[in-house]
Amino acid sequence: MNDPIADMLTRIRNAQAVGHATVRVLHSKILEGIAATLARNGFIGGFEKKGRTPDRYIEISLRSIDGHPAIEGLRRVSKPGQRVYRNIKRMGRVRYGTGVTILSTPQGILTDKEARTKKVGGEVLCEVW
């Protein structure tokens, strides 16, 4: 698999489209950081690491509000063929502030709001609204 982040976002998008309560994705530290960021911001119900080292995976419990998925949309910004980096001055808002941008920074995986308070920039991984 060339892009595990895009795979994770696609699995979440597809699972919500058919009404699943949970979804499994491969485990890596960056995917775990993205899942933790989504859980911190209320987009998913939570996540749990399962399995042993070679077959390790993350089980994400999807969240719905009044029968509608909590995540309206996901968009992968920085891709393996074209990386996108932003500093805090050039970081825009997602859907007029209702969504978040998830960044990979020297201080870990952060949202755009957390990155502004810590005054760090980084690679823009994805946008969630």
C-alpha cells in the first residue's frame, strides 16, 4: 500500500456510507495519532489498538449524531507525490471553522487550532468536517 493515510480515510468514508458502527485500519504511529486527534475533536467515538505486532490493527468506533455521521467529509491534502506544508500564517480555516485540518508537526499530530496555539507549522495531512 502506497498511502496508508488515504486508505484510512477511505475506509472511514466507506464504512459511514453503509452505516457500519466500527471500522478496522492498519496500525502505525501516524494513523494512531490521526485517530487520537479525530477522537479528541469528537469526530469518532474512540479507537482501540488490537492484535499482535505483525497483524496489528486499529478498530475505530464511528460516531453518529441524530442518525447522521459525525464526519460529513474527509479530504487528503498532502499526498506522496505532492507534499503540502503550511506555517501558521498561511493556514486557513476549514468550512468556516466547523472543520479541522490535521497536521504532522515536530510536536506530533495536531489540529490547526492546536498548531496555532503552539505556533508551529507542518505537513497538512487531511481536512475533516
